[in-house]
Amino acid sequence: MAELLHNPEKIARAREELDRVISGDGGTLQEPDITTLPYFQAIVKETLRLHPPVPFLIPHKAESDVEIGGFRLPRHAQVLVNVWAMGRDPGVWSNPDSFMAERFLGGEIDFKGRDFELIPFGSGRRICPGMPFGL
């Protein structure tokens, strides 16, 4: 909410989109309607990019000696994925510290663990079981 309060034009755009969708349904929003709200979805993704639920994902342990991104990790080394830093990586995101929901419009990036640019809930078998409740 704080990001939206700093960006009133984004609130107005989301409100227009929401009004358009619920106007034909007696003023109620149903779960299937969410797929017809691309800007609202982009706001959620951008919020999760800048403010992930946790800064680090569940720790992993290297099963063998491995090299990741030029760094050598010995067997049994603990590996932490810094989701907070990933969301602010200028090598991945333009203007990474700015709230720009539009960056997610027209793209296929989701937050369900399939796109590693945005994994606020983790991925694979260790994905957060509470994800459906948080959204």
C-alpha cells in the first residue's frame, strides 16, 4: 500500500481497471475475474519484487563441490538465495529501486517459481505452501 500511496497515478489506473471489470457484475469481484485485471496483477508482482515476504529462501546444502556464478562452493556448504537482492539487481531490472508495475505488463513472468527473476515464494518442491493464502 505504501508504494501505491507514493504513486497516486497507479492507484487511479488500477481503480479504472477494477471499475471496468466489476461494473458488469453488480459490483462484486470473483476469483476468476482476477485474470481480467492485468494491471492489478502487475502491481502485485511489482510489490512482491520490491518487498518479498522474506528476504532469504529456505537454505540449501551443496551435495557436492560445485561452481555457481564463478564461486566455488565446497560439498555441504549452506546456500542462501537472497530474494530481496534479486528483486533489486540492476543486471535484471531497469531502475530496480523504482516502483514500476508496467514492467510486468505484456510479459509472462509469474511469481509461482517458474521464472527465476521473480521467486518471492521460492520454487520447486520447496515452494512456500502458504503462497495461495498470501495471494
